[in-house]
Amino acid sequence: MKEFRLAPITVLVGHAGVGKTNVALGLALAEAEKGCEVTLADLDVVNPYFRSSDYPELLGEAGVRLIAPVPARTTLDTPSLTGELDAVIAQVVADPEHSRLIIDVGGDDDGATTIGRWSGMLRDAGAQVYYVVSAFRALTTEPEAAAAMLSDIEEHSHLRATAVLNTSNLGDETTPSHVERGRAFAREVARLLDLPLAATVVPAVVGELPEGDEPMLLIPRHV
């Protein structure tokens, strides 16, 4: 299986329901297991019901630092962001070998606006920006629909996607045929956007899968 290497700074963008939060949690825990100093920044101000900041105990036990809007776990409508992220970006730039920053961005172009405050720093730091897509998201089941949504996200975030990340799966019910359908979908999205397909993410329960052109990421079902 081809190896997927996470960049020191990784930004996950995409519309609600594509699996960004599951991937963010899985990547953060995996990098912590490797001995890296990991920070997970939850900038999802769109979906109050499923976000990385709902799992402080899970992350804390693994040694992952969590940064979230101050009222991320409250019912306030307009979360305020602290200056912590500036320091973390500088830390990762200073020690890219051992430090990792994963940013889980809100689920649409409005959510992407939140990350715009750090867009200059992130570009200068060489952050990888993954456009997360799923063939099983009800509103974007066609590659053309998924591809068309990226321009608004890029405009609001002031960041350009560097690659597509395929998260097409149905959780524990995922079969190899679902994986292949998702891979075909993501390849077409990547082609339409003229971007590389960075990896395909599947639940670890799927088991052995055929080799593809892109790396396969086996993510445990942590949540």
C-alpha cells in the first residue's frame, strides 16, 4: 500500500457531511501515535452538532492539543477565536519534523471564511489544503457538483486547494465496492479541478483493498 505522509500543516476544507471531522480526528491520533506533537484546531463554526471539539477527552488522552473557538461547546451563535493558532503555526514552522497542525474548517464557503484570518501565515508556511469530497454526500453525488463548490470555498478562505482527499465511505457498512465507487468519483473531481488525488480514506473495518494510484488511509472509527 502506498504511504501517505501528512504535511506539517494540514487544512481540511469541504462542505458539511463529507467526513472532515472524522478524518481530522483520525489523522491527529495517528500522528500522535508516531510521537509527533500534534495540535488539532477546530474552526468549524457551521455545524454545532458534530465537531472535533466534542472530543477533548479522547484527544487529551492521546496527547493531542485541541484549539477551538472559546464557546465551541456552547450555544452561542458567533464563536470568538483566540490568538493561539498564530503561535502554533509558528511552532510548526520552527520544528516541522516533530510538530503537526491539523485544521478542521467549517462545512461550506461561510465556514471557510473563518480560516481567512490566517490565510497569509498558512500560505507562507506551505500548508497543504485538502478539498475533502465524498460520493455519498446527498447534495453532491455527481463529480461536477462537488467540483463546482470549491471556488466559493477558496474565495472565502483566501486559500487554494492543493489536492483532493476522498472520504467516500458508509462507516462500518462500507464494502470494497463502495470504496471503488468513491475512488472513481474522487478521481473525476480531481480531474475536473486539475488537482492531484492525495489519498482515499476508508474505515479500517473494510479490510484488504486493491492497490490504486493514490495512497489508502485506514482510519479507525473513533467516534
